[in-house]
Amino acid sequence: MQGLRSKTLATSLTILLVFVAIASINSVRPSDAHHSTQSTTTTSSSTTTSSSRIKVVATIGVNGYASDIQYDPSNQETYAVASASSGPQVTVISSANAVVARITVSGVPYHILFDPANNELYVPSCGTLCTSGNSIVSVIDGTTNSVVQTIAVGLEPEWLAYDSANGDVYVGNAAGNSVSVVSSTTNKVVSTIPISATPQQIVYDPANQYLYVLDYYANQVTVINGATNTVVNNIATGGYPTAACYEASNQDLYVTDGGGLVTVVSPSNSVIKTINLGTNSAPYDITCDAANNNVYVADGGINSVTAIRSSDNAILATVSVGTQPINVEYNSANQDIYVSNYQGSSTSIIDSSTNKVTQTVNLMGNPSYESFDPANNQVYASIQYFSEVVALSS
């Protein structure tokens, strides 16, 4: 999951929906200076025969617009966040697809993060009108499914990341232009790091123990050294970086941007390649596939998913999917890629061994975020305007 930018216009999702509409009207094209010469295969969205058909096996109601979803491996439960202004906004779902708890947090939440160091979940939120007084992170104990602490952070907290080296949680404050560092031992802010403009998604790189913050309006990625909690580098990207993922096989970071580019960053923080996804491209999300070491980019501008081979950063295929794909999720059980087609009201399932769509599951409403549950091998998709989460399984 990944990321859709600035909540200044209500939610991250809203911004990219607006951006894509503008880009389509103006036919925005990235500079030819970044054009990639890799050969590309375009595959059809027509489905092939699958021996195990995927279907909706459960529908779970939530309170408000369904947004982010997070799996907690310590209790094998899935936490679905809904952006309601009053609770309970967090619905806890068991692996048997039963609602085991509904939790109220302060303000309007959008995202959630599991911390394996203390088995707690962190939910950033603020009021309908964000102020310094209502910008907080609620801490949920996964054992009792109750809020055990609230932490005051910077203005408009949105995205989070966990640093496994120091055990801290990093919170991007979208309107505060800062990152709050929270100790998972004490659940107190231990540092506040200034960022140029509108920090969004944060990705931790275990190879160099750095954190990469997508600095949306500054068109760059800010690099934080987790050992010192200081900014050590700023890496230029294309316009409006939107999402990122860490690829373990080559230890590189892949960053998409609103101009249709993917910037590949090495562990030494140098740009080793810029991949052009094509005219009218508007990537929303990116995921790294541990099974085949490929990188998959959901492109809402051209209704496709681009598969990139990480060994040489060549484009393997451009796979046609439903209308406005905004999220890609890897299912480690069947090694398929699940794609949320927001305007298409469907989920496309891509076989990662062939990079072809094997099935399209029609849904009611607009699917957005997804999460995989390894306990039951199901993928959970939030259906935004229908205020529900669906479980997908064979």
C-alpha cells in the first residue's frame, strides 16, 4: 500500500484522483530525457482459465469510508480503518471473518501500522479541521484491542513506518512538514525531524537502516538516518512522488511519481535508473514481489500494471486491468498480484509467473487499500464508499 498524496485536499486518495483527471485533460507527458528504451510487452485484460477461482467469501461493515487495512501477525487479526469523524473507526476482523472488536479513536484516521516490537498498532488522526491540538497517534494494544495511549505529534499525521533497527515508529506530519519519531518502548516522541514540504509515505530500508520519506511538493525523497534521526540526503524524483517499495533482492528502492516515472535508488542513495512508464501515465501504488523479485506499479492514468524486472530494471510487461487501478498487493500463498480498480469496481488478479490477468472479481463500490492475511490466505479489500471490507479467497 501504499500511497496517495497530501491530505490538504481531504484525503490522500482524493488528491491523486484529481491529479489523474488533470493529467488526462492536459495530456501531461514526462520529459523525453527520462525515456526508457526497454522492450515492453502489453498483455490483454481478458482473463485466462484458472483452476482455483477467487471470489468474495465475506463482507464486513465498517463505520465511515473504508480506508487502510493492516494485518497483525501476533493475534492473526486484521484491522480496518474507516475515516469517520466519530467512532468506532477501527474494526477488528478475525481470520474466521468475524468482527471481534470495534475501537474508537480520536478524530479522523486514515492509516494504521503494526509494530512487532511491542505488538501494538499505531493509528494517526486529527480532527475534521486539523490543529496542533488534535493531531495525534492512538496506540492500540493488540491483546486487548483497546486504546492504551494517545501521542501528540505534528500537524496532520498521516503515514507511518517502523524501523526494526532502533524499534522506533516514524510518523509523517503532512501539514507540519516534519516527521515525529516515537519510541515503541515508551510511546513518547523522542525526536521531531523537519522535512521540506508535505511528507507522505515512509519506507524503511533494512540494508542501510535508513528511512525514505516521500516529500510530495518538494519533488524529492528525504533520507533519514535512523541511528541519529537526522536528514542525510535529499534525492530528486519526478514531479510529486506517490509511492515506494524496497526490493530485497537488489536492496534498491523504487519510487513512483505523478509524472509517470519510476526512480530507482541504490543503498548508497544514488539514482541508478529512471524508468519512463509512458504517455499519460499516473502511477498510484507500487509493490515488490518476493517470489520473482519483480516490481509491480499500479498505473491509474493508463489503466494498467507495469511489471519491472529488478535484476536489470527492464520493463517486462504492461498488463491491462480495470479502470483506475490504485493499489497492488502481493499474495504470498498463491504468488499472485491483487489489483484494486477504483473506478472499475473490481479486483484484477495477475499471475506473477506469466504477468497475465487470470481473473477479474467484480465488486460493489470502489476498492482501495488491500491487505493479505497469511493465517487464512485471504486478501482483504476496503470498499470505500460502501463502508465495508470484503475478503477474497478461492
